[in-house]
Amino acid sequence: MNQTQTTQKIQITTADPSALGLFGLAMVTLVASSQKLGLTDGVSFVLPWAIFLGGFAQLFAAIQDAKHNNTFGTTAFGAFALFWFGVGTSWLINLGVFGESAAANVDTKQLGVAFIGYLIFSVYMTIGAMETHKVLFIIFVLIDFLFIGLALSSLGVAPEATHMLAAISEFGIAIMSFYGSAASVLNVHFGKPVIPVGKPFGIFK
């Protein structure tokens, strides 16, 4: 007796989460850069944006990108979501939320080492961004400079100059991420490229 097996694939269509992920990145870097640039003081009111926009918004985008089988987007948004959760927790420790003992044992050089790790990650993601579009590539280049500035300032290397490098880079990330988010929303909404993002470099593909 012959049996015929039929395999059916069900495809679930979900919206591209890039617009939300980039908006989350834009908001958190805008608020955080205002503190680094000296326009605002302290990190207490940076924390909500780090947790909800930097963390949860990008984590949601990562999960949705996974449904699109987008390894690059999943990894990028997921890694940066966890970065902001980590940074937010570090600020909470420094503020004494987890007790005076934890705050007293803070060593900012450990943050510097973490920033070096994220710089390594950002560099190879920058190579991947070259084959996505030029706006994303520019965002990643600015992220590279952000982590260079953060790492060096945390390690005490020319702290004023490298802190300012981080501040300017972070503000640039905010502006470019707002642009990228707007393009992701409006180009899909209108069904045509009303906001140009630039073609991939075409070096590796």
C-alpha cells in the first residue's frame, strides 16, 4: 500500500521591525548624548530610555527579525538591547541601588573592557552593514567611534578628548538612526523610496 506524504509550509507575514529598532536606538542615544555633551546632568532620567527604548524596543526588534530569518538584524538589535540593559544596570550599581558595598567596588576599567568587546562586535557588524545600505553603514561607523571613545575614556586614556569623541559620535548615531527609522516606515508605507538610504557597496555580494 502506497502512502503519499504531503508537506505544507505555512508562512506568517510580519512587519519589518527595523523602524522600531532604529527609533529605540535613536531615542536612547539622543538622551544619553545630551548628558555626555553637558547639555543635561546625571543619568537618573537617562535610565528609563536606556531600559525601554535602548533595551526592550531593540530586543523586540531582534525577536521579530528572527522570524524574518534575518541573522544580521537579530544579532545587531539583540546585542545592542543587551548592551543597554547592561549599561543601565551598571548605572544602577553606581547609584547605590544594589547597596553601598556594590557601589564602593565599582571599577570603571571593567566597563572599558566591555566597551572593547562591543567595539570588536561593532567592527565586524560594520562590514556586514556595507551590504545592507549606506545609512546603516554610517550608523555602524559612528558606533565604532562611540565604542573607541567609551573604551579609552573608561580606561583613562585622554579622558576629556575621548569622552567628547564618544559624545559627538553618539549624537550622530541618534540623528542617523532617526533618519533610518523614518526611511523604514515611510518607504514601506508609500510603497516607494521617498527617503533614500543608499545602495549596498556591492563589494562582498
